[in-house]
Amino acid sequence: MGYFHYKLIGKDGVVRGGLVNLPFESPLSAIAFLEQKGASVIFAQPLPPVVGAVYGVLERLFEEKVTVGAMAEALNNMAVMLKSGISVVSAIQDAIADSDNPTMSKVGHDLVGRIQAGSSLSEAVRAWGRFFPDTVQFLMRIGEETGALDRTIHDASKHMIKVDKIYRETKSALTYPAFMFTAIFAAAAFWLYFVVPMILPLLTSTGKQLPGLTLGIIATADFLRDYLGWIMMAIMLIIIGFRTMMRKVFAFRRRVHKILLHVPVIGKLIHASNLAFITEYLSLLLNAGVDVIKSIDILSVSLSNEVYKEKMAEVRANLINGLGLKNSFAMTRLFPPFVVRLIGIGETSGALSTQLDFASVEYARRLEDLIKGLSKSIEPIALAFGGGVFVTLLIGMFMPLYGLAK
């Protein structure tokens, strides 16, 4: 797979050229791909890997964003057309390639080209994994093998919307407190950096001894003015270092995830979102006919929390050793009795996917309730904290002025 610089003469006689990402390394394969619609290729040269990688990064940086909701809607439209007997290529052309969004249109045209070149739909979407998660790709493959592609694509569409909602709600809940307190500290820093120096000459002109609180505020303002650049640089380095460690160092990432699970409120949010995510994934895959072990393998790749990944690996090992699904989940000591009980009922009754779907809906509801509760509790705490900070600043700076006026 790589980028090719090409020039061709279209069926209309117009000369066109550009760069295209193709699933080939050979120029001959690229030429055959580009000529499949009747064009005559003048040349097709592969870009050096480094140049191709840089171009790919720049292309993604400036491309128009495709939301999960928009792609899920496109898949749902595809499913409707496939059910009515329309071919896969025509469905992709109408649902994706004809989109007003240039990025989605590019994806659709690329999928059409790959399928016309001999790839299956599941193979074609693999090149666009950032728009089609592993679960969606797997469901498409199942649909192709069973002849129920319309149903599995419809299921994939609903799944993408549910999972996206879980991600967005969790991210919003965790971001909101950080935003509130960052705004408070930024406002306090602005006051110390700009306002305090304006008042300081008036306070020191009398020569009287200033209260300890006022001296402390002045010292803080002086420190901020002298070292603001260093402070900002340190904050940026800490943020960059933390994000790099989270991406690159497994032990650090696992430790952070484990600590967050024990933080009040935040831990409950993470538990609820992961349980909603896991039960939704397993319900979808089992309902599509995927066996339990394979479902857990696919799910584990999609999980971002290392603690839950580790526990799902334990569940998989227990299943291989002959334990039932209920006991395998119970032995991890991470999944609550409610989930374990539903799994046991589903395992006994043969309706495991239905029970897991019920658990998914329940934990999605609990997550929503936790987010609403967090928003209601954070606001008064932030107001009290912010009010306390600014009352302290006002008292420290204006009480000496009040004393001078007496």
C-alpha cells in the first residue's frame, strides 16, 4: 500500500493527474487499477515511503472531518438499498461517494474502485480503519459470508451510534470539571498578573506595614510576573510528557487507568462507560453469530482501558480452561454482580445476546444519570471554589485601601 503520483487521459479526453493512495506497491497494479474505468494512464510512479507518509499526515490534517453520526447514517442508507436489491457498488456510490462532504466522497470513490478491482467490501474498508472500526469490518465480513450483508451493515450502523454516544458522554463528563477549574485558575492568574501591579503603588506609597495576606498575594503576583514564561513552558512539557507516556509506556498507562478507577465519581463514570461498551460489543457480535472467544478477541482490541483489557484476557483464559462465561466474568472481581447474573441467565436460557443488550442499555442509562449528577454537583463546588479565590484576592488587596481611607 502506498501513494502514487499519476497522470492519465480520461474517457472524455481530458488529462488529469494527482496523488492517490492505493493498496499496491507495484506501478503495474496501480496502472491497471486506474485504467479500469476506461482511462489511459500516462504514468503512475510510487512516492518514496517517507514522502508518502508526510503527505498522508498533511492530507489528514487538512481534510474535512467526517463525524461518526454521518458515517453511521451512510451505512444505514447502504443497508436499506442492499435490502431492496441494489448492488454493493451502487449502494456505496449513492450513500457515500455522492456525499457533500469531500472526505466522505473520497472514501466512497476509493471503496468503489477497490471493489471494482476485485476486493470484497470488508477488504476495501480495511484501508479506511479510522472510519470503519474493527467491529464494523468484521460484521461486514460475516454479512458477506452469510448472505445477510444488509442486516449486518444495519447492525454496524446502530452500533457505531451507540458506542459514539458512550465515548462522547464520558469525554464530556471528564472534560467539564477540568474546564471549569482551568477557567478559574486562568482568571485568578490574569488578576494577579495585571490587576495587582496596578494597585501595588497605591498600597506601598503610605509606607505602612501591609497585612500578611496582602504580602502573600503580592509575592505570588511577583513570582507569576517573573516566571510566567517558565511556568507556561513547564505546564506544556508536563502535558506533552503525560500524553506521550500514556501512548508509549504500557506500565504508566495501566497505572493511570487503575488509579482513575478508584477516584470518587470519575471511577464510577469509567466503570459505567466500559461496562456499557463491553456489553454492547458482546451483544452485537454474539447476535451476529460470532463465537464467544472470537468476540472477546475483537472486543479487547477496541478497549482503551488497560485494566478492562487485562480482565477480558482473564475471561478468555478462563473460557479456554473450561469455565462457563458467568464464572469467567465473576472470577475477574471487576464486573458487578448485576452483569454476572445477567450473563448467567443468558447462558442458561440461550439468550445471552439479549441479556447483554439489556445490560448495555442499563449501563448507558446509568452513565447518563452519573453525568447529569456530576454536572449538578460540580457547578456549586466550582462556584464556591472560584468565589473563595476571588474573595481572598479582594480582601487581601482592598482591605488595606479601606484602612487608608478611614
